[in-house]
Amino acid sequence: MRIFLSFLFIITFWQVSFSQNNANKANYQQAARFSTKRLEKMVFSTSVDPHWLKLSDRFWYEYETPSGKRWYIVDPSKAQKRPMFDNAKLAAELTKIVKDPFDEQHLPIDSLRFIKDENWIQFEVKSTEEVEKKDSTAKKGTPPVKERKVHYFEYNLNTHQLVELSEFKKPKRNPRWASVSPDGQTIVFAKNYNLYWMDKANYEKALQNEDDSTIVENQLTKNGIEYFGFGNIMNETNVDVEKNKKKRHPERILWSPDSKHFAVLKQDERNVKELWVINSVAEPRPTLETYKYHMPGEKEAPVDYLLLFDVATKTNKELPVKQFKDQSLGLWPAPAKVSSRDDDLRPSIWLGNNNNFYFTRTSRDLKRIDICQVDINTGTVKPLIEERMNTYVETRRLGVANGGNDLIHWSERDGWAHFYLYDGNGKLKNQITSGSFHCENIVGIDDARRVLYFTANGREANEDPYYLHLYRVNFDGSGLRLLNAGEFEHSSSMNDNNRFFVDNYSRVNTVPRSALYNAEGRKVMDLETADLSSLFAAGYKFPEIFKVKADDGVTDLYGVMYKPFDFDSTRTYPVVAYVYPGPQTEAVTKSFSRPSARIDRLAQVGLVVVTVGNRGGHPSRSKWYHNYGYGNLRDYGLADKKAAIEQLADRYKYIDADRVGIHGHSGGGFMSTAAMLVYPDFFKVAVSGAGNHDNSIYNRWWSEKHHGVKEVVSDKGDTTFLYNIDKNQDLVKNLKGRLMLVHGDIDNNVHPANTIRVANALIKANKRFDMMLMPGQRHGFATMDEYFFWLLADYYSKWLIGDFSQPVDMEQINRDIPATGTPATRRGR
């Protein structure tokens, strides 16, 4: 009996020990199965991207599944969808011509577009045959450069005739520097800080060879200088300026529809102070990168000017736009036709007509915005609509209807985003939409029927208020109608004549689907259902949607919970929050997308990962909700994150509220560190990526807008701006848990000084912490993103799961890298 009891004790002890060891082991193998490279082979098309045609209501699209790509043409008027060609037959025909073997699952069709009467398509196929690349700029005696031969084809959709274009010369895409007039006759660009122009004939030379010495360039302006001229690129460093100083540069020009005028903003940045980063891994020597960067509260602000150019006389005039101290100007382009997306030329046209255009001017404190109209014949500037608020004002592109006699204006003046109808002189006619919901963007305007098509969210009862829908309403506010019902996140593409639209819809926990509707909201036909079979075969499971209360006990917050795919409800798991505080968005995914490294995939190491909104975190609710953090940019969202996790822990016993982590990037990096310092007994572990911990050295436009800047006018009439904000380094004495700070060393968006200042304060406070500088990386950790994922996984595995077994090599990355070289090399000899 004693022997039996001893044996039973040993078995029980072994089971308990095994269970504890298993619970403390991070599941790296499962997380590795969902790397970016592997997901590319499991998740293909998840939405229909329609290419609407010009001569009819038809559209085409391509769609990829684990069976390969297919191309379809859809005729909404006939409710007909059919393949554009038989893949197998076309593959056989192409194989005969190109001499490379193709099959129906592997058709390398590229650059497809409709031509002629839109019964023909044109496309190209690249072969493995190498031909000599034609280069007129090559010096004599230079060895020829080889490139893969490209075959060009036309194909008739009705007769199935395939024609190879043997002498075809593919039109070259407009280079980035070229602003081409709508009539294609005048091309404007920047060079040496001034504007230049060339005619069509010379532009065609440039398309063949940009360095052709016979190209005639004509100078338009002569007073442009460095930092007060044209062709300046935001955050362009001195290294890039030196490298590209002799090249043509793009300038954001907006043309009149008749090509006779164009408008452009010119900015004086001479007094804006410089900022620097050091690229330590530059070859052959580290480089000092210098760029202009305006920080909040600084008086040396850029100054905007609005210029109007006359193409015929080659003259320009500065328009009288000054109204506010340190104001910002914004030019609106006209909405582009969706049927023009495949065109070689897509000119940038101003919002307006041949006689006038519209722009905005915004006060530095962003509490005042004027929507103005310019009469190009007289050069006069007329304020049409004024927006005023005690927090920051936002707006959207103006809707111009009935030849400019009607204006549709977006405003949050009643606490919700709605549309208002004005006449062409800026007189309010009526409010078009109203109620406790948020209108987003104008999708289409039907002048003849006086109907507005727009997107909005938060109107449908008992739905997540973030789900976006498409609506129609009459200009007078009557006849409001939902066009794509269903509790999903919807993304719509409507054709130019506002007769049909394609609707892509899903939630984070549903398979994406696509359907075609008419403008009355009647479904014409279903189009596609995404094939996620490979993803599910790999073990993927949908996350869970939840709703909790904010820290005030009143405001509803919406979130998503991600669990390990081998979830065991009898276990307890650490919980980590992936955060972004807003205020321009929240880190809560609403529609299905590929699993994300910082949420779905991270959960697989053995964590419950949650994303949830917070008051002040998103513009698509009430103005009160969006502006909740105004004046308290460091702390405003923290209480809500804590309250949400506490409620989830009360609701679900498998969540361990004593093991809480938090991570995020940029604003999320700022927020995750702040959480550790404001609630040090609740948040135990944080990984902060590229955080703007000290917003007094972040850029003026974001910091002053969302936190607020005070405009002070003295008795003498002088205007100054005061800015003061709480910083993470002010609270480092409170740190109790494990904190890792990560930053790219040449981040010219959120400067590395943001993280280094926190590190400096932590050291002076005698705190232990971890820090990683990502060499040669800017704000997004681009080439080191996969490394960062495992860094994040390691940190949580150690300090929340208790697994310290990680070897020196990140073996999970190594497994995805193919070995190269001889066998001896691969063995390390």
C-alpha cells in the first residue's frame, strides 16, 4: 500500500510539474508559423478592387485564391460576371509565343487595361529570355546591360483573339517630378528651388531619356532659394538634397480644368530650426542628416504663400490670403474619376472651375478655419464659410455641385460630423444630415437628382458604432437611406455616374465578402468570398469582439481579444494590450485582415492580446469623444485601458490581471511607457517602439493640434504661442516593472531624442530598464520589423510567461531564410 501511495505521489508530482513547465513555456513554434512570408502563401485576395470602365457601367477586377489568379469582367446592367478569358487556353497560347511554360494557375499577366472600344484588353508578359537593354545615355565601350524581354499583347474578349504587338512601345508612366496639364501640353516641375516648364515635345524626349541634352527647359520663377522656393520635400535631409540637387523635383501643383492656370503653395522655412540624426551604418562613413523641423511652441514657424500662375503669359501673382498669425493654407484637388485610374495621364485639377477654386486657411491654434474662394480673373479671395470652436476644428474636402451654385460642407459644429448645404456665395441653405452619428466622406454627388452619396458610421442601432456604411440623402435632408446594410465594416467603390457600387464587407471574425449593388441599395449580385482555407489549415482562429465601459462607467468602448490558437480555458494567461491612443485613430481592427505581428501572431507565444478604444481616441464618434484628451495628451487614455482589462479579467477567469503587459508604436510607444509610470502596480511589462515620449520635441502640427496651444495677444497686438505638456520622463521615479525602449536611430519623424530623454531620466533615477536602438531604421523599423517582433515576443515570454530559454540566435527567423552557397559553405567550413 505504501509503495502504491508513493508511486501515486510521484505520478501526481510529475503531472503537476509538467503542467507548470508547459504553462511557463512560450510557444515560439506556433508564432513562427504566421510570419509575414508564410502569410503571403496563406492569405490572398480579401476584397474586390474594381476598375470601372469609361464607356459603360462595366468594371473588371483580378482575384487571387490558393488556386491562382483569375480575371473577371462584370456588367451590372445585366447582373453578369464572367471570366475575361480561359486561363488554361490563354496559358497555352502564351507558352507558344513567349517560349516559357505557363499554366492556368501561373499566368504572369501584368499592366492589364482596357483599350479601343473596351472589348479589347492590353497586357504584358515578361519572359526568361534576356535581351540587350537600350540605353542612349551609355558611354561608348560600356558593356551592354541585359534585361528580361517583355512581350506585349492585345486580346479580344468577344472573339478570344490574341495578338502579339511586335513593334509596340509601351507608354512610359509620368515621372514623379512631372505635373502635366490636363491638355497634356504643358509640364511643370521644380529645379534649383524654382519652377520650370517644358512643352509636350520636350517632355516626350524626357520620357525616353531624362538626361537628353537637347531637352529645352523654360524657367518660370527666378526668386526661389533654399527653404523658400519650390521642390522642397518634407523632412528631406541634407544628404538627399546633395544627392538630388541637379535633378528635377516634384511640386504639388493644381491646374484649372482648361489648363490655362495653376495654383501652388510656396512655403518659407528659412527661420524654421534644424534637426539632426546620425546614420551610423552609412557607407563608407557615418553621415549627419540635417532637416527642417518645427517643434510645438517655437516662434520660428513656416510661412505659407498662395500663388496663381497664368500659363499663357508665364506670370504669377501672390494672392491676398493673410488672416491669422502663423496660419496654414490647404489646397483641395477635385475628386478624380474612378474610371481614370488606369490612364497614363491623371492630371491634378483644382477643386472649382475655370474661373475659381477653393482653399482653406487655418489658424495656428486650429480653432479657426476659413473655407475661401479665389476669383482667378480678379485675384480676389472671398471667405465663404467660417468654422470656430474652443478645441481644434477639422474639415473635409468641400463638395461642389450644380456648377458651384451649391456647396456641400462637412462640419462638427453641433458635436457630430454632418453635411450642410450652402449656396455659391457661402449662405447656409439647410443642414443635410443630423443626429447622433458621424458622417465621413462624400462618395458621389448627383446634380440632376440633387442626391448626396456619403459614408457614415454610428447611425444603425445595436451596431458597433465604428462600422462604416454607405448612404444616400437628398440635398434638402429628406430621403436618407442606408445602401449596404449588415453589421460589418464596409468599404465601397461607386462608379462615376453614381449608378452602381462594389461593397467589400467583413468583421475581424468573419470571412471577407464582396457584392455589387445599385444606387438604391438593391443587391445586384454577390461577387467573391475570400478563400481562407490555407490560413485555417495552419490553425488560425478568429478573434473575439467585446464591449466594455470606460473608466467613467458610462461610455461604451469596443475592442477585440486575440487568443492563442491552442487556447485552453482551464489555464490562466497573461494579458497584454496593444495600444495606440489616437486621437486620429485607435488600434482596434474592425474588418478582417492578415494576422498582425503585434496582435494575432503575438498571442501565439501564450498570451491573451487585447485592443480596445479609449475616450479621446478616434474621430469617428462624437466631437466630445474625440476631443476628450485635449489638454492632457499624456494621460487621457490610460484609465480606460486599465478599466477595460479589469472588466475582462472579471468576465473571464483565464485572464490573469496580475500579469499585464502593454506595447505600442509611435503614439502607442508613448502611451505604453506612460501606462507603466501612471499605473505602476497594474501594468507590469511594456515594450515601447519609437515613442514620442516628449511631445515638446515632436512636430508642431500633431502636438499643438491634439494637445492644444495657447494664442496670446499682447496689449501691443503682438501674437505669441504658449505650449506646455506633461512628459514621460517627469514620472520615471514611479517605474516598478520591466520596460524596454526601442527606437530607430535615424527616425526623422519621432526623433530618437524622445526615447533617449526617457533613458536619461531613468538612469538618473537609478532604474533598471532595457533599450534597443535599431541601426539605420527610421520610424517604421522596416528591414528589422521581423527582428522587432521576436524582441517583443522574448520580452513578454521572459517577464510575463517566465520562459528564459531563448538562445542567442533567433532561430525562427533563420528557418525562413534559404541557405545559399556550396554545401561546405552552408556547413560553415
